[in-house]
Amino acid sequence: MCVALIGGIDRIGKHYLEEGAHAGVELRVFSQSEVNLVSKLKHVDAMVVFTNKVSHRAKIEAMKAAKANGIPVLLRHSCGVCTLRECLDCFKNNAACAA
């Protein structure tokens, strides 16, 4: 499973990747807006957007890619490793996650 993380804190990017590896998912971290973000997101299985640490432009592009490709998205205000862990568990267990 490949999950994209949009937003977050640059300095704990390593910890996000470690958490993804621990959960057994390929995690792609986009902590800043990037050129061609929509095309980079079209092959992921799920997305997590940390809304408090992301630009409006990156969030809009991510949501556009998700809608066009039928990718499930979890929007979370908190941007900690524990929040990411909860989101990854939710995707792995195909559970209905509370917003």
C-alpha cells in the first residue's frame, strides 16, 4: 500500500517515514508544495492531509488529484506522528475513521 502525506513538519519527516515503514506501507511525504503534485499523487492508494501545516495550494491540488482518481483522503488538523499512525491503521484495517 502506498500512502501520500501532504503537509506536516519538515524536521520530523524522518519520523513520518519510520512510522510508515513500521506500519508496512510505502509513505511518500510532501511537506511543501511541489511542481506537478497532482501527477505525483495519481498512483497512491490513500492520502493523509495535515491541514494545519500545509499551504492552501497544496491542499487544493491534493484534493483535486484525490477526486479525479478516487483516492480516499483523511484530513487531520494535528500533524504528529501519533496522528499519522492512527490514519495508517485506519487505511490498513479499512475502518471507517472518525473525522
